Amino acid sequence: MDKFKGILNQIKRGQWILIAAGIILGITAAILGISDNPPGIILLYLSLTCLAVAWVWNWHSPRDFWILLGLAVLSFPVGVILHNMLYALGTVIEGIPVLVGLVGFLEAIFFLIAVIVVGPVAVVALAGGIYTSWVGIYGIVKANRSYRRFHQNHKITDKQLRWFVNLARLSASGANLQPLKYVLSNTEEKNARIFPTLSWAGYLKDWSGPEEGEKPSAYIVMLGDTEIDKAYEYDAGIACQSILLGAAERGLGGCIIGSVKRKALREVLAIPEQYEIVLVIALGKPVEQVVIEGMQPDGDIKYWRDKDGVHHVPKRGLVELILEY
């Protein structure tokens, strides 16, 4: 029940408004009737559009929208073909009432998908893809927050982790020495060994870290190869930003954790002494909402959470950062 309440708390006010509007429009369409009734059909399309926008409200990745658009476009011919096939099958099995009912139900479902649902979903996906592509790097940077609560069951694949590290590999490195190495983790067993070695959210004194079900689904342990160089702090910052921007672009999120029980982590992962543990990047599908706030008059820079679990992060204004000298 608490987990369900937590999910509900993550739904923003705008989403609730769209959901309510979608339900009201859908009920109105049903009352008016949608069979050969243009006003009813228009209201139904508007209802589905509202619900689709509420569904993708928190999406930031253009890739997700383009995938959704492709699926929507593909669903139209597939739905039409299956509808016609089931219609033809229904004429053959008229003598078997149970099968006739099942085939008729599936026929109606595929008809609704092809003719009713695909249109609104495709429009929302196209608009979302254009918008997120247009905002570009600004939107990705804004979406790239420090997330500490995740959908633990959302799988991050080996391929994704290697893609993130490849972004770091292609990034700048001091004197091009490239001293950073990485240990990847995305299995329950390995993640369980890493998690106890990490400390979370120092400013949140009454919160010891994500609970079961909200833990990261992957980690990237960043190491410095001391046989190549012993100064890699700048490299680490550049690499972290590349990895996390890549994660944000794919609808994921993460947190850079520097408060690590390094001796314990070295032991559980059997990391040789040649490699210094620089930090750990926790990754997953964020379950929490993180919002940027203006700096308070007292200049307090501590992040905080409200009663609904929304994470607030104060940021200094641009005017304060740019000096006129």
C-alpha cells in the first residue's frame, strides 16, 4: 500500500488534470455515442489524447517518443490485418458460440487499436519527439538530476552499460592519458554486494537510502589506474557527466556517489590495489521527481524533500554566476 501511495505521489498535478479531462471526455463520448457520430468520435479522440499526454508526461528522451511513434504507425496495418482475419474466421466458426464470442471480442479490440487508439498516440508521440529534439542538450541537462530512488525491477542491460562507458571513453582526458577504468554491475547478486558500501544523500539526515524495490538496477564503479596516472579528478568529472547525460537521453537517471566505503567495496569486488576507487555511479529508471528551485534568500544550498516525496534542489541564479570584470 505504501509503495502504491508513493507511485501516486509521483504523478504531477498536470497529469491528474489530463487524466480527469480524459475520463470526462470519454464518458461524454460514450453518452453521445461514437458509432457514426462525429461529435462523439471527436470527443473520444480528445479523451485518448489527454490520457496519452498524461502517460508520457515525464518522458525526456526523443528516442522514446520516436520508438512510440514507430509502434503506433506499425499498429495500424497490423490491427487492420488482424481485424479482417478475425472477421473472416468468425464467419467460419458460426456454430461454436464460445469461439464466436472470443473472436468477436478480439476483432473489436484490434479494430479499436487500429482506428481509434493509434491516431491520438501517434500525434502525441510525434509532438513529443519534435519537442524533445528541439530542446536538445538544454532539456537533457535539465533532466539530468541526482536521482536516488528507482524502479528496481527495470533492467539495464550489459549493452547499455557499455554504451555509457563508451561515451566516457570518447570524452576529453587530461594529457590524453585516459587513466580511468570501470567495473560494471547489473545483476541482483552483484548489486547487493555494492549497495551496503554506499552512503546516500548527506543532507537528508532522516533517510538512510533507497528501500527494497527502489534501489538502483545498475552501477558503474569508476577506478583510477595508478600505473597510468595518479591525478584523474578532472577526468572523472568529465566522464561522469558524459555517462549521466547519456542515461538521461535514454530516459534513465543516476547519482554520482563519492561517499563510499572503499575498503569494503574493494574487498567485495576483489579490486586490485593498482586501481583506486574514485566513485560509484548508481543508475536506474527514476521513480522520484526532482525539481530545481531558485536559491532562498538565506542562501541555503541544501536539497530537501517535501511531504509528497518530491526532491527539491536550490540553484544559484545565472546573474550571480556571471561576474562583470
